[in-house]
Amino acid sequence: MASPTAGDTPLQTIVVPQGSAASAYNKTFSNLPKYDAAGTAIPYSVTEVTTRAYTTSGSGSVAAGFAFTNTLDTVDLSGQKTWKTPTGGAYTGYRPAIRIWLTRNGADFAYRDFAATASGATATYSYAFNDLAKYDPAGILYTYAVKEPTVGGFTSAVTAATYDIVNTLNSVNVKITKNWNNNGYTGTLTRPPVTVYLLNGVDKNTIANPADSHTFPSDASSYEYTFANQPAGYFDGTGTYRLYTYTVAEGAVNGYT
């Protein structure tokens, strides 16, 4: 099928109105002269002016007729959800049920659901939205994005370019200050080393099994310390998120009560 060149003038034009619901169109160009003035058969061709929303393919001849197919331009989008601890490691504790939304031009359009995952269990958190229309009916590019409703106990971050979502477990910092009471003694003292233990009030609540610990060396220059990036809470057996109540305990210190 010959293609028109710049400057060609169409003999006849057929316009399909925007918004037409028909899936196929049959049109005939009638009463065309078969030969030119020299008696040579005229090599008619047909072409289509396309919109940005479709890819057009066509073939045919005067004898057999011409056929055009318009295929909607589509796009596939995919992303990955990742769970992390406050320090950036992989979080493998209980993960609540979630819903990932795909928006189109800012409006909710489609979603993917993920069931809750038990602590220690593995699960796949990849998602895909396929065969999405690339353009609106006016030929304007759609804007797609992903979002996630608030997940209790986590802070979500979305990477727009890759449609990925990272959920980081919420954290707190617990600052402690160690004080010494000389009980009136004014002589020179050598402070012994001392260890303090952070307890979360739930599963790590003893000196033998603390949430964290820190040892001040003998005669430390400072007796202040911060237990940083501690999980702010946990999920109980019913999947309910609850906050930790942190306390601090101290190991035995020689010569002191």
C-alpha cells in the first residue's frame, strides 16, 4: 500500500467522530475515475491520520480493499513493596494486611490486596498493573502513580519513578543519663564500669534478655547515652499494633548501691 508524500491532496476524506462506540467501520469511496487522461490506471492509496492514543496498521489494494486496525496504546506498570527495620535491615516480623492503590490523574483507579503475614514467614510483595491506557480520549498522556493507606506502626515512602513502596517500622530514641552519688566523700574516686539495659516491657524485659544494652567504661568522660532507632511498638497476637513502654535497668556496680 503506497504511502502519501508531503503535498499530496486527498481526493476524499472520511471522518470517524470522536466518542463513536462502533468497533468497526466500513466505508466506500465511490465514483472514482479509473484512468487518468493518458489512459493509465490510477494507483489509488488510502491512509489514516491517527491519534496519539492508538497505533495504526493497514494493508490492502484497490482490488481487494483497504483495511486499517487501530490498537490502543497501553503501558504496564509494576512495583515492589519492601518492609524494613528502623536501621534499614529486612523486617520479618508480623506484617498487617495492606492495599496498594494505583491512581490515574490523581483519582483511585485500581488496587492490589496483600494478606497479613505471620512473623518469620516469607511473602511476595510485588505487584503489576498491565494493559493500562496510555492516553485519554483527547490524546493526552495519563499520569499513573501508586499509593498506600497508612499502615499502623510503619512509615511509608514511595519512589515515583519505579512505583516501589518501602515501609519502615516506626522508631523511638531513648536517652539515659547515669548519675553518681559520692555520699559526701570528697577524695579521688575511680568509677567502675557499669552496664545499663533497655527493657521493652514485653518480650525483652530482663537483664538476661534485654532489648539493648550499653556499657560505660571505667571513669567514662560522659555518662549520657541514647538507645537510637528502637522499635516504637509491636503487633500482639491479634495483629493489633501496640506501643512499647521502655524502661532502663542497671547491672550490679561494685561499691555502690
